[in-house]
Amino acid sequence: MSDKQVELPIVETDDVVLKTQKFFSNFGRQILIGVGVVVVVVGGFYAYNQFVTKPKEAKASEIIYKAQHYFALDSSKKVLDGDENSKGVLYVISNYSGTKVANLAKYYAGISYLKLGSFDKAIEYLKDFSTDAKQVQMVAYGALGDAYAESGKKEDAIEAYLKAGKTFEKDENTSAEFIFRAALLSETLGNTDKAVGLYKEIKEKYPKSEKGSQVDKYINRLSVEKPEL
């Protein structure tokens, strides 16, 4: 059995080098500029995050601390405006926009305005608030629904209540409560079919909730045929 030699393709080294040199001669400047831009962007982002964003977040957290205390005490005016020794959430929103703390401040502002009866203001701030914390987002949607309802914007209120009811379904009692509110408002708008559908949804999905144990009477009431005149 004879050994067979496999011939590999020959690469002319000088030719490769010349082609590489020619490529960098033509495009080297653009490549270096591109690399420089990436370095500047990455470095700038890091520097901005370290020396601007983080200190800004920390300062905003320090300021909002007192407002959170007043929120727990249900002192809505002080939540919004602060007191002689501290700033309120409106100050945080105005002066620390773009921070996570300012976003949270919108939640406190919206709830506080709702409690004070300033429904348009409540809508303004609650619409602009969002969070990945589903429990908090559920409450925010529900409060937005309340503000819309108090303002006479029933269709918007129903939409907000349904969002609230579907945001954190593990909390069966609260989810059922918000869907129930949407059903009641649907009734007032004369949308009986939608109301019945929502009541049935509560019964099927949340039978052990407080509202789940009550909806049969609403379903039966709406399902009774009207007597002919």
C-alpha cells in the first residue's frame, strides 16, 4: 500500500500581505474612526452612568424618602409638596426626570391626587407611570380606573379596570374586584352582554374570591328576560 501525499493549495504569502496592505491603505482610516467611535460611546456611557445617573438616582432616593413616609400616613398634600424640611414628589418629578425614582414618584403623585379629588391630575400621573412590579402596576391601573370613573370617562375606566384585573391574577380578590368594577360600569352604559360576560369570568376564574361568591345574583338579575309590554 503506497503512501499518497495530499497536496495542499499553495498560498502566496507575498500576495496576501500585499492585498492586506492595500485594503488597510484604502480603508484603514475609516476602520480606525469606527473603532474610535465605539470606544468613545462605550466609555461615555460608562462614565455617564457612574458619574451622572447613579448619583442622580441616589439623590432622588434620598429626597423621596420623607414623601414615602407621608404616603404611608395618608398625608396626600405633604406627599405632593413636602413640608418645611423636605421636598415632595412633584419636586422629584420636575428635577430628577428620567430616573427610576421619578417614575415611582408619579405613582405616589397619581394616588395622592386621586385621594384629594383632583382626578385629571391623577390621570395625568398614573398614565405616565409604569413598572415591572406587577402588584404595584395592578394598583396603578385600578387607581387610574377610579380616576376615569370619577371624571365620567366610563369607557376609559372600564379599560383601565380590565388591565388591572389581568395584570397580577395571582391576587384573586383584587383581580376580581377590578373586573367587578368594569362589569358594573358596563351595566351603567347599557352594555348588558359585556357585564354578564365579566361577571361570569369572575365566577369561573375567581370562585373563592369575595366577589366570586356574590356574582350569581348579578348574573341572574341581568339574565332575567324583560316582560313583554
